[in-house]
Amino acid sequence: MNVIPIRSSSEIRLTVNGRPVTLEVRPEALLLDVLRDRLQLKGARRSCDMQVCGACTVLVDGAPVSACTYLAVEADGREVLTVEGLADGDRLDPLQEAFIEHGAVQCGFCTAGMLLTAKALLAEEPSPSPARVAEYLRGNLCRCTGYRKILDAILACAAPGGGTR
Amino acid sequence: MSARTGFRVVGQSVRRTDALEKVTGRARYLSDLELPGMAHARLLRSPHAHARIVRVDVARARALPGVHAVLAASDLTFCDPAYGPALRDRPLLASEVVRYEGEPVVAVAADDEATAVEALDLVEVDYEELPAVTTLEDALAPGAPLVHTAEPLAGHFSDLSTLRAKPGTNICHQFDYGRGDVEAALAAAHLVLEETYTFPRIQHYSMEPHGAVARWDDEGGLTVWASTQNPFSVRAELAAMFALPASRIRIAVPLLGGGFGGKTYAKLEPIAAALARVARRPVRLLASVEDAFRTVRRCSARVTLRLGFLRDGRLDALACRADFDVGAYADIAPRVIQKGTYTATGPYRVSHVQLHSNAVYTNTTPGGAFRGFGVPQIVWGVESMMDIAAGRLERDPVDLRRQNLLAHGEEFAPGDTPVDGKLEESLGRLAEAIRWSDTVPPGRARGIAAMMKASVAPSVSEAIVRLHADGSANVLVSTVEMGQGARTVMAQIAAEVLALPLARVRIVPPDTSITPYDQTSSSSRSTTMVGRAVQEAAEDVVGQLRKIAAGKLGVAAGRLRVEDGAVVSGRTRLPYPDLLDHHFGMRGGELIGRGVVAPGRTAAPLGGSTPFWEVAMGGAEIALDEETGAISVEAYASVSDVGRCINPQQCAAQDEGAVMQGLGHTLLEEMVYEGGQLLNGDLVGYRVPRAGDLPPRLQTRFVENGDGAGPFGAKGVGEGGLIPVSPAVANALARLTGVRLRELPLTPERVWRALRERRQRDATDRTTGGPGDV
């Protein structure tokens, strides 16, 4: 495969974890690289490179996206939330607390993506059923935990009244 | 203090010490490391399974601005380019011949990854394709093309110095073990079963692919930050490669994003080090997931078993002949095949045993260590056949297994480690958990399986505990934290012995120039081996504290105890900082404790008795969609004998993860080759378990009799839970449908075809009046 480099770049303005950011980015720059290399936000992780594993998940305007295949220019004018923006200072998000409490963290490589996907789900549906949580996590892989404790942690944060399976 | 155990920290599900950094994104992995002036590396990989390299032209790549190093095999004059832990059969970069699709041929380091990719596009390589062998059948056929033609040198493991290759074939190692007279016993047996089972190539898919950052210093020393499970093996490999003393090499290990065996032994570190040497700057080499598929995998296997039972159900004879496909380079596969084969009799007492296995080269991704280390491949067959035998003997599968279990304290084999758990208790707990005696709901069936696995031996772990002047402590061990929770467990052990709060104990990350020797973070060994070393090192510190206190108080040291950060004698409390003040005559100085666990070599087969037996049993309840052949696991119960849970939550986490990984190779996963090409070497084509694949009921239970060889009677956990999954599910399928599958994974297509065949056969039998067969 021949890569034809494009040397032009453009300015984007976005909000990252509540703070306005202005950046010059090349058109092919991926959001994941911009977050990790330019903004030093290393919480989003690179794994599959093809939108399957979810390790790079961040929220763009509240919706989970795979930053590994999302162009930085697409984030222009939008709000990006990464795992670094989940806690309010030292006060953890309830999902972060629950992940610790339920032992939903092992190697930690999937954790940021899991947390953000769960955040989006609970914003959309505060009382999801266990089956709905599992289904919503279809784009987030974990090879360590077997998912049991991740589902438990997310369900512990759901509002009462969630459907059963 | 727990009333049940008498422990303060041990046995508690304390929060993981690394959880906060992981949920906040502050945890640092190899790919987060940036060094000033660091170059970024990429590899050009072979498009062919087997080919002669006719020409490599890197001139244009070298001339590209921003490129700092371009290496082909012919450039590696400054090092010994051969490596490998068992056999030094692997070239750092392919030289003259490529032996699998994806083998590194040229390495580039440049200012950034884009430039490195651009440079690789400018490299020209001409190949002349050679006939390839990608299956065991092809590789073992008479006159098969040979993957290796020269006899390689032994690697750095002394216990493999007796490697038995079969010259002129693709067999790079053979393992044999026997006792009794199998042929006579089989001839006399009431029931003899002979069957062949196959196990596929499986990818670890640790979410973090392999990576290494290498930097040479001005004095000729080498530092490599590596995502490795065993930094000391990597150090040994690099020391031999670059003719450096171990003291000049530093391997530092950040948090790992999973390992599962795929990060044992040198992988990318040699190439990164060679590039950094030439580039004269730090070099970072990060694999992609697609690269990982071309770095290491689980050895596939074809296992033929003969089991002989006496009329009363006793398993009297077991013969096993296993061919393991180890891919293009041996990696640690020779040890995988012998460890896996040696425990073919599992948790059972068998008088007559004959085992033979071959490690067979093929032109595919090298096979190496993977959670279970050769055992799942064998247990898949043996435990399927235990159920077949139960059917033929008209016995209950739980009952037949119970009859044959080894007793507590009984030697596994003459001269080898006695069984250190109560196997019957595990089986009983499993039967209870999976509701074996309860009526099965319509359309469902249950199946069980059991396994026993040896850990690595001989084995060495060392630990240093430093108690500082303020009464806090550092624990120096080289255990790699890859998700299994080892750092938390080590902190718990040290905190327990030192009578300190967990928060006052800090585990120092592995760094071969700082933390003491540890063989490997694998083989479920860390809690047992490193844990014992930590316990000893902490006890050493406590002994010193008591001696100091005894001198100060004028009482016998033996009458003093430690409690809540102080040495206590009756009503007198001497906090550690005060004792250190007293000892050193100032606020400064520290007490250093040392622990060494090294059981050494024994007369047992394979050169050492396992320090402990990992025991796990599993039971599955499944349903089946007969239209599609899709199996759904509705309930799964896993029971592990861990001696004692140091951290019950993390033990459960290990087994939940192990079961799901086991369900992966049972139902979904297989690396597929066609014409020497890996067809599904990425996560779109290779399907690992997702959250939706979690059985609605997944239970993990633990047998805790405090009889393990590790600290506080604990022993290893982590691999065992994965191993019974395949036969448990297949046994359930057989009980549900009468269909017995001997090939993994149990894909809908395979199940559907088997069901159709059975229906057709049933129909034929009905018309001809022939016998039905199950």
C-alpha cells in the first residue's frame, strides 16, 4: 500500500473534558492520536484499529465513538469526553466507584472504553436490563474479566426499576 | 481481624491497589512511554508462508529523510541474531528463508510511524516461493518439505538441554513418559476406547499488543521497557545476543494490558534493541493486533488417546500420542508439549501409562505459551472420553470420575509431588453448583470435566522487603502485573506479616536492575512462589524488629509480637519508627528483609516436582438451537482448589475470565489458514467472546483447606478454570443430542452438520433396521 502524504492541515475547535481546545490537525489525523499524542490524554487505548474492541472509546457529544477510526476534524465544534474527564476532581463518577468496588478492573486496558460506553448507555437509558447492558457493550471487548463483574458494576449504577432479563 | 481465618488483610477482598489509576486513565502502559528523541519502528513482514529471500534492497528506504535505521538480516553483524528460549532457531530478522506469513524481514526506525511506513514501502524484497506445510498432516507426511534444515542450538533452559529432535523431519522435540505395561493392560481391559481429538490454533488477544522501547546508554548498556511477562528471560536473551553481562542490561516492565502467556519470552525486544543500536537513539516498536496474530499463538494439537477401564470402572491404562503444531519457530513449545502431555492422566489414578508427544514445525505463526500451557489440548480429549466411558459402563459421569480420583497426599506419579488438595471435595462442590442431581429443564443438558495441572519446575522467586524509617514498606519483586492482581496480592501478604495497613505497603514495579530475580509471571505460580518469598522477606524484617525490641526491652525476642505497626510486649508498644530510631541512633536507615524460594531440581520427571497442583473442575448447562446448531451456555460453574483465597474477589475474577476465555476456543475461536495465508488475523475475522456471550449464570467456587504450598496455605489459580470448559460443554452436547464432536471450536456449522448426519443415519437405520449408534 502506498501512502500519499497530505501535508495540509486545518484548525479545529472542540471541547475536551469541558475545556476548549484549538488545534491544527492534518486531515487524516485520527482523534485517538490527537488525544494521546497531542493532548497527552492517554486513557483511550489503541488495540484492534478497526472499531471492534472499544478500547479507544470516547464520547463525542455524548455518543460513544471509536477514536481509532474517527477523524479529528470530525470532532470540530463538538464535545469530547475521555476517561480523564469522568471524575469531578477527586470525586469519582459512580461508575468508576462501582468498577473498583465490583472488581471490574483487571488489566485495565478496556476500562476507559467500558466506563464511557456505560456512561452513554445510562444517560440514554437509566434502567437497562442486564441483557440490554450486555447488548450495548457489544463493541467493547474485555479479555480478562469475562464481563461478569463489569456488568455487575454497570447494573449497580442503574436507576432502580431496570427490567430483568 | 477475620474471626474465620485469624488474618487481618489476607483473605479479604481488598480493593485492587491499581484500580484507581486504571479507572481514571492514569495507569501507564508501554505505549504511553515517550522518550526524548525516540524513533518509531515498523516491520516489513513476509507475504509468503515459505520462501527463499532472493534479494533485499533497502537503499531507497535508507535514503528517505527522517529514517534513522533500516535493518535486514545481512545488517545484523553486530549481534548474534539467533534467539529462542528452548531452541535458538529464530532469527531476529528472516535470513535467506521466510518460514511463515508475517515473519519480520526488514525493520525500520524513523521520526514517526508515518515515515516508517513510507520507508517500508520503499523496500524491495524478491522471494522465490517454496512448498509450505501448514497442517500437521502435511508436516508429518513422509518427504514433507522441511521448515528448518539446520540443527538449531539449545536455548537458555537447562531442562531442555536434552531436546530430542528427529533429524530429517519437522519434529523439533519429542517427549516420552511411561509406567506399567499399557499394552498388556489395554489387552486385559473390560472397555477400551480409542479416539482422536483436535484443538485449534488460538490467538491470545491480550488487548494490549506486544511492545518494546529500547535505549542504549553512553556506556554501552541497554535498557528495554517491555510488555513482557518474564523480564529475566528477556534479559538472558539480550545478554546472549549482544554479548553483554546481565548487569549491563535493564528490563523494566510497566503495567501490561493482558498477557495470557503470549508475552512470555523475548518477542519484539531483540528487534527494538537492534534498531536502537543502529539508530543511536531510543526506539519504540509497538505491535498492532494484526502483528500479534503473527507473533505467537496457542499450539494446535491432534491427540489420539486410548483408555482402558476395568469392569468396576477403574481407569487402568491410558495411552496418549499427541502431535502439537508449534509453528515456524519453537519458542517455548517444547516445554508446552511435555508439560501438557505429562499430566494427561489428570486428577486420576492410573497404573499403566504411555505418553508420547511431538512438537512439529509448520509454516505458521509460532506457537508458544498460552493459559493452560498444553493441558487444554489433552484434557479436551481425555475428559470427553471419561464421559463416553461413563455411558458405555452405564455409570454416572460424576460417579465414575469420583471413583478414579487421586487421594489427598497420593503421589501424582512415582517420585512426583503428592496431591495437595482434596479432589473429591472439588468434585462434590461442582456437582452441587451445577445442580447435577436436579432434573434438567427440557431442551437442556449438563456436562462436567476435571483437570489437574502442574506449575513450572524447577522454579525460583526472590523478594526484598524494605522497611523505611517512617514505618512504611516497599516490596521489591519482579512479578508482572498484567491484570491478574499480583501487586495487590503481594501487598496483602506483606501487609499481613508486617502488621501494616495496606496503604503503607508499596510494590515496586519490575526492573531487572532493581527488583530481584523471578523466573516468570506465568504458570499460575506468582501467589505461591513470589508470595512465599514476600512472606519470608517480611518475616525477616519482623525478626529484625523483634530482635531490636528485645534488646531494648531486655526480653526474649520470641515473646514479642507485631501488631498495628508496632512491636508489642504485654502493654508496651514500640512503633516501628521508634525502633528504627533506636537502632540507627537517628531518623534514617532501613531494615531489609530477603526471601528466596527455590525448591530446586528433583528426581521427578521433567527435572523438578511441581511446587503445587492447580486443580479445577467445571460444569456447563447448555441449550441448543437445532435449526442453526448454535450452542448457548445457560449456566456454568467453576470450582478451583486454591488452598486459600488471598483475595476472594480477585480469585473469582480470575476464574470468571478463564471460563470466558475457555468458551472462546470452545465455541468461537480458531486461526484459519488457507494456502499458508492466515485468513482471519484481525478482530473482524477472529471472534472473541463478547459481553453477550456471558452465560446467564456463571458461578465460581473455591475449595479452601489451607493446604497449598504458598503463603498462608494458598496456591495458584488463573489457568485451571479455562481448561475444563471445552469438554464440559461437549459432554453436555452429547448428553443433549447424542452427538459427540471431537474437533474445536463447536461452531454452529459443525454442530448442525453433526446433527444432520445423525438424523440421516437414524433414518437409514430405521429403514434398514440397523443399530443406532451414539
